Amino acid sequence: MAHPLFAFASTIRRLREGPLGSYVDRFADVLVNRGHTPRTAQKQVRIVSQLSRWLVRRSMGVGAIDEQTIERFLRDRWRRRCVVFTDRPALRLFLESLRQWNVVPRPRSVPERGIHPLELSFTRYLERERGLSPKTIRGQVRVVRRFLSDRRHRHRTAAGRLNASTVTGFVLSETRDAGPGKAAHISVGLRSFFRFLRLKGRIDRDLSSAVPSVPGWRLAALPATLKWHQVQHLLRQCDRRTPVGRRDFAILMLMLRLGLRSGEVAALTLDDFRWDEGEVVVRGKGSRHHRLPLPRDVGQSIVAYLKGGRPRCVSRQLFIRTRAPHTGLKTNGCVSTRVRTALARAGLHSPRQGSHLLRHTAASLMLRQGASLFEIGQVLNHRHPDTTALYAKVDLAQLRPLAQPWPGGVR
């Protein structure tokens, strides 16, 4: 309710004026539930009240509110130099709340301006016919968008006059300064797009074979890992007296002890922990779920975060933003950012600074403690044994007896 936020009855009556007045109290509840401080909630309620009085002056009702109306209101305030940077997010949250309450209708999904029709058709093809994950779809569509952004390619695609030289020239120009991973990503996206064009009859021949292959050798790279003393130093740098420190420490423990990916950490919920059985359910790649034993030290770090670091909120996700709005760390990018911040705070520099550095470290530590490659593959949820075989190269103690003496050298 709005009463706890405002001390005077006259203020509350003024806030409830206009066509939006009957929704002010409900919006105040939304702000409180999202973890906003009373001062922030007061500011956001006041901007909604000012929008309500602005609607009265223009003889407009609540049904007229949409994104364009909000922008008109903000432009009017900008002329009077009354806009602050929090006004637009507050009004957009209020509009989304009205739509959730079925007060105003949701906008019809229309193609965004500037998006090529082929891009939309290709996206639907990947969703409905290929059944790819949203992350994979975004990556392939991003490649196609770059291809269609060139007018020459767009015209030739629409006219069905694409040829192998056009395809090869685009790939070479895009991969000139790219690494092997990015170059392979571009090639995969283009092959998928050209198969789509051939399937839909847009081109008369399959040009996917014209996309140059990116050379690569499995198990050629040596995984970057941290030493044991670096792991201990990294964990010590987390200030577990603060909520942020407890959260980051729990994230690092999950990655270093169980080898979880950043996306798997972000997907954890409160319901995934089987405390009586000492297990945790992990949602892996490809919608695969598997159970892992929960080590005592990992469980203790999570309990410490739940008791003294996790904000009170309605979300069931395990890791929550410490600042309002108190929503979950929903993407792997959010978790990876916490890992990079922790590495920078500890002064650890590695060729690989992302969350996969900790996953590689977990595998190498398990290997050095006597775990077999099969056991490591089960913990990391690898589909193929060849993926786990990469870590055999980090066990130098086991590889040293296999080394052959150099001819003419001293062993």
C-alpha cells in the first residue's frame, strides 16, 4: 500500500488523483516487493502521479497509455527540465504492471523496423523446424543479419542470384581478424542459412558447400587452469562479511568444486537442492538434467549466503541481485561478470578470464587427486569421452614417464 511510504493523508489524496490514482497503491506494492528502498519507491510513485495529472490536462484516460504516450510525457517534462534518469524505467515498469493486471492491452507483435523479412523467416525456421535453443538461434541470426546488412548481398538474396564467390568473399572479409572459434561460428550460421534458402526455394542450388571450412584440431589446445595456491588466494579475496562477498564465494565454490558452467549456476533455484540426500540438480546444456553430490564445503557456503546474503524476494532463483530490483542472475553473462571481477580483485591474470577457467581448474584438480577421466566426464556432464580427454594433458606427472629422450640429448 502507499500509506507506509507517505506520512501525510493530503499527500496520499494528491497521489490518487487522475485516471491512474486507483493503481498507485498496487504499484507501490510492486516496488516494495522488488526490494526498492522507501525513498526510491516514493520517487517512482510520484512520477506516476504526475503522469496521471498530465493525462487529465489532455483529456486522456488510462487506456491511452503506451510507450509513445510515455515518451510524449517525458519530452514535455524535458522542455521544463524536470526529467531525471530514473523516470523512464519507472514509467516502463508501471506500464508493464498495467499490462500484467490486464488494465491495458499488450501490443501486437509486429516486425521491428529495419529487420529484413528473411531474417524473421529464418528465425521462425530455427525455432519451429530445427528446434534450436534460444542462445543458438541468436548467434546464427546475428551472422545472417551481418550478411543481409550489405545491400549487395541483400539484393542478390532476394533475386536468387547468390553465387559461390559472393559467399566466399563475405566469409573471408568477416574472418580476416577473427579467431578459430568465431570463424567457425560464422561458417555454421551461414551454412544453416543457405540450407534454409534452398529448402524454401529462394535459391536454385545449395550454397552451404561454398562456405569455407575452418581448420581445427580436436584436443590441440591446452586448457588454462589455476594452481592450487591461486585457487586459495581467489577464495580468500571474497569478503564474506558482506552479502556480495557471500554470494560471490558461493558462486566460486560451485564452479571450483563441481565444475559448473556459468549458465548452470545462473539456472540454479532453491528447489534444486536435496539437502536430506546431499545432492543438487544441475540443468546442463541441451535441457539435460543431472544430479551431483553436494560437498560439505559447497553446502556450507550456500547456507551462509542464504542466511546472510540473499535478499528477501519472491524469486525462487538461488543467486539474486543485491540491489533493487531483487531479481535473479538470469544469464550466464551475469555470472561470468562476477567471476571476472573476482579474478581481477585477486590479481590473477590468465589467457582465459571467463568462468570456463574455473571449470578447467576443477577438472585438473580432480585429475591430480586421482579421479579417472570417466569420473570427471560424469561430473562435468560431457556427452563424449573425447571432450574429457583434453584434461589428460594437464597431468604432467603422469605424462613425464611417456616422454622419449631427444636423440643426442641428455635425459
